[in-house]
Amino acid sequence: MSRRVALVSIALALALAGPPTALAQAPSGAAPTSSAAPATAVPASTAAPASGGGDSTAALVLLAVVGIVLLAAAVAWGAARWWAWEPRWVLRARHAGAEAGWRASNTWADFRDWLRFGR
């Protein structure tokens, strides 16, 4: 269960992070290749985009909230398992599901026998 939670949180973080930047995609040992001479190249603008960075903050807050909710659910589930708290309906549902599975497997076994013997 914890592996599934970790994978979901990583996938959510990657989905909310957005596309990688050009710096992260550049190879580490390769020199940049350009057809223009370095003396005539115009330096890139370092100004921040007009839309701002509010989306990344909202994404981080959302990710933190989802993480806290998942952590609280895991703690509640662990506490219920630790103190063996089980409502009566859970016991009845577990028994009913087990018996239904047993009956279905017996029915399938009878059908396989019927096919095998060629009746």
C-alpha cells in the first residue's frame, strides 16, 4: 500500500511540475553549437515572464494537502488495524465474500469436470 501511495504522489508531483526547462535538457559535456559568431550574439533576456510563478506555488500547496490527507488516512487505517477495530458489518461482508468465492470456485470446478468427462 505504501509503494502505491509513493508512486501516486510522485506521479502527481511530476504532472504538476510542468515541462522541464531547456537547461535541464542540455547535455552536460557538450559545447553549444551555433552558426552565429559569439561577438554578434544577443544575450538572452533574464526578465521573469509576465504570468508569474503563482501556478507552481499552488501546485506545491495542492501536493502538500494531498500528501497530508493520504498520511492521515494511512495513520487512521494503521490505528484501526493496531487496535483490531472492525465494525460488525465488515465481519459479515468478509464472510459473505469468502463464501461467495468458495461457491463460485466449486461451480467452476464442477463445470470443468463436466467438460472433461464429455457429458
